[in-house]
Amino acid sequence: MKIEVINKKINEVEADIKIVFVVNKDYDHKSVEDKKTLEFLGFKAESEEVCFLGEKKTVYVGVDSLDAEELRLAVGKAINVIKTTNAKTVKIGTYSDDCPGVNIKAMSEAFILGSYSFEEYKTKKNPLKIETITICLDDYSRPDVSVTTAQKAVKVGTIIADSTNYAKDLVNTIPHDMTSVRLAEVAQELDQIENVTCKVYDEKFLEEQGMGAFLAVNRASHIPPRLIHVIYKPKNAKEKFVYVGKGLTYDSGGLSLKPGSSMVSMKSDMGGGAAVLGIVKAAAEIGLPYEVHAIVGATENSIGPEAYKPDDVLVAKNGTTIEIGNTDAEGRLVLADCLCYACEQKPDYLIDMATLTGACVVALGEYTTAVMGHSSKMKHSLMKSAIGSGELTGTLPFNRYLKKQLKSPIADLSNIGKNRWGGAITAGMFLDNFVADEYKDKWLHLDIAGPAFVDSAWGYNQCGASGAGIRMNLYWMIDKSKEEDV
Ligand code: BES
Ligand code: ZN
Ligand code: ZN
């Protein structure tokens, strides 16, 4: 599917289907050519309300405002209708707001995110019929967005959404196919992008590095672990962003086995790993002025005679000893060693992303990413950019009492808290033990357990993987690069 911009009015352009957004307070606007029919059909132009006039080949969608996210949602609704038709060409206006390009970028993202489908395991495929989306710049609301600005916005939006869909493919692929070894092979292919290199490390390296926590999680798996390290390093890079992703290709819970129903969809436990790969891919394709690293700890949490056990004591890379209270709290063990390794890269910003706790979903719901860390400034900066990206975030605060919950009578730390309250925070505070002192204020922990996997479609997300966390981080880096330009 190609997205193009044209400096014409929407009615001067030929296309199979036209999309029109109706701001509800503006129902009388001249762009609403079919007002009488729409009213007759009971269309109130409420947010996310859709009306498809087949004869007129027009899809109307209600919106509350012309904010970027409102437009993404509206595009998502429209594309769901158009997908069911045989339309090959689609046209739409620009709906630009104060900042030219912002909404064109958002709409481009939504066209690509909304038209995603995962059909790898279907015998009868249903490929997308839409070939071209034409964005008509000379619309009623703002005729002064230049073609160059619009084309750049489309390009960036396309890269962001394509990298999100790339991550969705990785997570949606079944765990039997998307193993740690396979994930490393896929990541290796990123080195075809300019300024990108990829190093893949196996169990021998983990042993040399003293990554006893990561290795223990892998012990019951017949597939070896992989530490994947992808680096995008442009010339004259300004600062260094190091992303660490939990890459559990499957989480059965280990010997502290999950109940059957909780195990379903645990292929999504590599959502953080897939997201960090997507971030580096997009950063390189956009050509951001930063060095960006993705470090993925890839393995599965399985059961078998070799499995690590509750009561075991593990030694992490930084020498910290960890008593195991529950083998299902495995992500933090893999991340512990990966965070130690990440600190050795001397990051200016260190961000880990993980489907870490069910408690996080209880706390914030299934649509929101939890942001944790010591630096309020860094948390706010990311969360501000997240708003522009359309991703939802909320903070969960660390505190001294929950920290005490991680005490162990026989080791430096326990891998679980004394009780289940505040479980997302205790998990975050566990990770804190593996972030070296000088990086404490440069570190954020993002728990994406809620939004990473979609049980029933919402917004422009289909069922399955969502690529949570990718867009907010790319928007963050883009916003930063603009601040520094001024
Ligand atoms: N991968 C899970 C967390 C998870 C749960 C992600 C639901 C997505 C949806 C993680 O490894 C886990 O099992 N955590 C335990 C921790 C507990 C044993 C302290 C949990 O959340 O129950
Ligand atoms: Zn688990
Ligand atoms: Zn897990």
C-alpha cells in the first residue's frame, strides 16, 4: 500500500472511495455533502462512529476534534470498512492543525497500522486490496501545507508504523517458529540497513559474562539462549539511547507453572524484545541523530529435569545473589543480566521494555504502559511525547517499603515480593539492583504487559500483538532531536 500526497482538492482527485471526517460540532461544514442522508441514517458524528454510503462511495467518520490521535482512530475505523470492499484507491483530506505535517504523519501511521493483518498460518489468505491512499493537501481546513512537508510526514509516519508492524509479526509468529535462535537470525538481517550492525551472543558468552540469572531461566529449554545486540550508529551521533527488551519467546511459568488459561498468549512475552528491535530499525531508517542500541535477552521459560527451581539461588552478572521464590518471575532475571551488560555500553538514556507483570495490568488496565524510574524529569519527558504518539502511559512510583519486600533470608534479593500488592513496582525495584549507580537517573523501566497483546480489537489495533512502546519512544527521540535543533 502506497501513501501519496497531491496538491489538489479532494473532489478533483479520482479514487474508488473517499474518506470524510466530520467534527461533531461542525456537522454543517460544507465538506459534509451528504448531511441529509447521514441525518436520515441516524449518524451523529460521534467520535469513532462510522457511516459508509455505498452509492456515494464515501466513508464518513465522526471525530471530537482534529487532534492527531482522534484522526488516527478515525482512519482506523474507515480502513476497517474499506478493507471489506474491493476498493483499490482511497482519497482523504489533510485535516491539518497548527503544526503542519503532524496530522499527516498520524494519519499515515493509522493507515498502515489499521491495515495490518497476520495471515502466516492461514491456508486461505485475504491480501489487502487497497493499493493507494491519496492525501489531498488543498482541503477546506488548511490549504498551506507544502508538498515537501507532507511527503516528509508521510515518510516518517510510514517508517514508524512499518516498524511497529514488523514487531507485531515477530510476536504473532508461534513460539515453535519464533525461538531465541530464530529471533537472533531475524535481528541479524537488520544489519542490511545503513549504519546498523548486529552482534549475537550464545550461551558461552553468557557464561563468560557471569550471567547466571539469564542462564538459569534458559536451563529447561532445549533451545539455547541468545543475547542480541543491534546498534545503529550514525556519523556524529549526539547521544546514546540503549534499549533493553525482555525476549521470552514463551513463558510457561517454569516449575511454578502457569494455569492453562494464563499460558495462552504467552508468546507475547517477547513483546519488549520485538519493540526494541523495531525502535532501532525505525531510528536507522528515519536517520535520527542518535546512537541507538537494542539489547534483547532471548530464551523461553520452560519445564524439565534441568529447570531452575523455587529455592535456587542464582548469581547475576554484577555478583548479586538472587533467591528464587517463583520461577514465573523470570523476565526480571533475564533483564537483570541484560541491564548490567547495557550499563557497560555507557548510555545517556537507558530504557528497558518488558511484559513484566500481570500486576501492572491490574494497576493500569490493558491499554496503558507503566513508566517507572528515579528521574521525574525523564519520566515526564517520555510521557509528554507519548501523548503525541497516541500511546497511553501512567507512572507507578517506587517506594522504600516495597523495596524491603524483596529481602531474602539467604541471598541478597528475592525475585518476588512478600505479597502480591504493588507487584509491578516491586518488579521495577528488583531491576533497579542491576542498574549501576551512575545510570540510575538515566534509566526508565516500561512495563508493557497490558497493551503489548490485544485480546479484543481496540483503536487501530487488531487482535494479537500491538507493538506497544515503539511509537512513544520514536516520538520521544524525534521530539528531542527537534528541541536540540532549535
Ligand atoms: N510474563 C509474565 C507477566 C505477564 C502477565 C505478561 C500477563 C502479560 C500478561 C511474567 O513473567 C509473570 O509471569 N509474572 C508474574 C510475577 C509473579 C510470579 C511475581 C505475574 O505477573 O504473575
Ligand atoms: Zn513469568
Ligand atoms: Zn514472563
